Amino acid sequence: MEQRCECYYYSPLTSSGREFCLVTGKAIRRKGVVIAIILISDLFRFRNSIQKLESEITNQKSQILPVVLPRMQKILVIQTAFIGDVVLATGLIEKLHQHYPAAQIDFLLRKGNEGLLTNHPYLNEVLIWVKKENKLINLFKTLRKIRSKRYDAVINVQRFAATGILTAFSGAKWRIGFDKNPLSFLFTKKVKHVISTANHPLHEIDRNQQLIADITDAKPAKPRLYPSEKDYEIVATLKKRPYIVVAPASVWFTKQYPADKWIEFICKVSIQTHVYLIGAPSDKALCDNIRSRTAHPFVENLCGRYDFLQSAALQKDALMNYVNDSAPMHFASAVNAPVTAVYCSTIPSFGFGPLSDNSFIVEIKEPLECRPCGLHGLKTCPLGHFNCAFKIEDSQLLETLK
């Protein structure tokens, strides 16, 4: 089966080497794999020219990216990773709006995450890339739409080739991203991507801000979500008594505080305080297990009942939100709700910690040689003991509720 698709390639022959040409190739599906045959005969012949252009751009950054950009009227921010990554990237929307209040700001994300940005007051349009179906075909459909928008600037928060293609061939005058993106040599500005460490901590919002520091300022804005009045009305009945919110699940096993530990903690929470368990529909079984095994009389499993913004609206007025190193922590930060983040195998100095004014970090008191065992967590504890979680004390969590 053959399908037509549009592919873009860089040619230094056009407009001083700073434009992009459109060619048409054939996408041939064989054994479930789409193979793009791009009819480009001169790409390798002009490789040296591309490298020279990259050097030229680097040497002329001040000319390409002046501090004041009066014609910055249409801007696209790209973040097609996971839920928490999108939330953290909303800080860029806040900062760009501060400096360009009249600009049309669009945001590209993966399908399934668009509910995070519903009714966002500073966004003109949310673009959606369908990644799970016909990924390559949908990538070039998305590219075609981006090019039709004629953006002044495209700001790419990710480091992967797919979004590099969308940025490099966007047609935007300013194409900004991290140097670890394979297509960064085609960006007009590339920023060194620095991994945060204990010795040199760097929060994700600080790292993202470096992408737009030249066109705004150096100070990052906090991420922000905007639940509607209706969202708050939907959860209003749950707020009649004092309550805490617990989000016990995580995609990664070693980032998830164990169910037995959540149960021990909840059993010690005052019965005057209601406990709401939140999460995705897939977390319902875990939360049913926690609810059925705790002696606390007022524990309710809300998994799958409320969407992203409704969950954030519920977190907003909680006495405290208890979370793992996962998306609900960023929800709390984005509505400035009180939050206690429990860190098991990962550590706050990786740069993804809570940002609420009233925030706490709970982790094992004594250092472990095996911790951290991975940047994103693992499916199992490599040593089998999971001491980074089991040696956290209930009192550490209860202390933040006082």
C-alpha cells in the first residue's frame, strides 16, 4: 500500500541557505512499518555547506536573536512529552505573555494531554500531534499545519528528532531548542542542555527559561493551570469538610511510595479530615486496595472520576496534597496548592521538585549508596529491598499536615 506524504529537507541553495524546500516522496507501508523514501539527491553533497551555515549562525547570534523583537506576533511552544512535562512548560506561556501580551501563542502537545490547557487565557490555539497512530504520517501533517501558521518563533522544549523536524522545518524566523536535539544544527538558537545534579541543581523551569532568556529575561515564571469556574463547581461538594488529597500512583515502580506505606500513613490521619485518593482510571485498583485496607472511616477513591483541571481544582483547597515525584505534584504547583512530595528512588536535585509556596519534600533520612538508581525511576528495585521508600517514616508525612 502506498500513501503520499510531504517531506522537507534543508538546502543551502535557497535564499542564502536559510530557507527550506518542499519535496514529495512516497511512504510505503511494509510489515506495519512506514518507510519514507525522500527524493533528495544533493543532501550529502551539501553537508559541508550546512556545517558552515551552523558556524555562521553561531557567530552571528546577536544579529539573529536581538533582545527586542517587535515583530514577535506568532509564537509556538512545542512539548509533546508526558503530562508533567507539559505542566512545567506552561511557565514559558506565562513569561512569553508577559513580554508579548499582544502575540498569538500556540502550544503543540501529544494527543491525550490537551485537557491540561483547556480555556487557557493566554493561548490562541492548542495543536495536537497524534503520536500513537500513523506516527510518521501524522508528524508531517502536523508539520504542514505548523508551516501554514507562519510563526515568528518556534520554541522546542524537547530533545528528540521528531520535534526537531517540526522546529527546523517550521519556516519560522527564530527556531529555538536544546543542543541535544539531533536537528539543532538547523536551529537559529540552540541552548546547552544541562542535567541537574546535587552539586549543580537546576530546576526544569530554569532550564526551559534559558530557551527564551534572549527574548524575555532570565527569571522563569512558575507553571500555571487554569481550572474553570465550572471545574471548581464540580468538586465543590467535596470541600464541605477539611480534607487531604493523596495521589498514590506513578508510572514507575521505584517512584511510587508503596501501598502499605500509604495505608500506614492514612490510618494515622485524624478522622476529622477526609482523604481523597486521585489518579487515572488505571489507578483505580490500587486505590481500592488502599481504601479497603485502611481503618480511616472517610477515605474515598476518586480515580477516573475527574479530569486534569478538575483534579487540580480539588487540590487547590486541600489542607495538604500528598504525591509522588509525578504529575499530580506539578498540578499542585500549577495552582499553588500545598504539597508534600514523597521521593523514593529519585531525588529533588534532578530538577523536578515542587514549586508551591507551601511545599515540602519527604525522603529517607540517611543516604543510601544505591540512591538515586535512575533519572526516571525503574520498574523494580535493582537490589530488591526498596529501602529508599520503606525506610521513610509516617511521622515525616504527618509533620507537614500540622
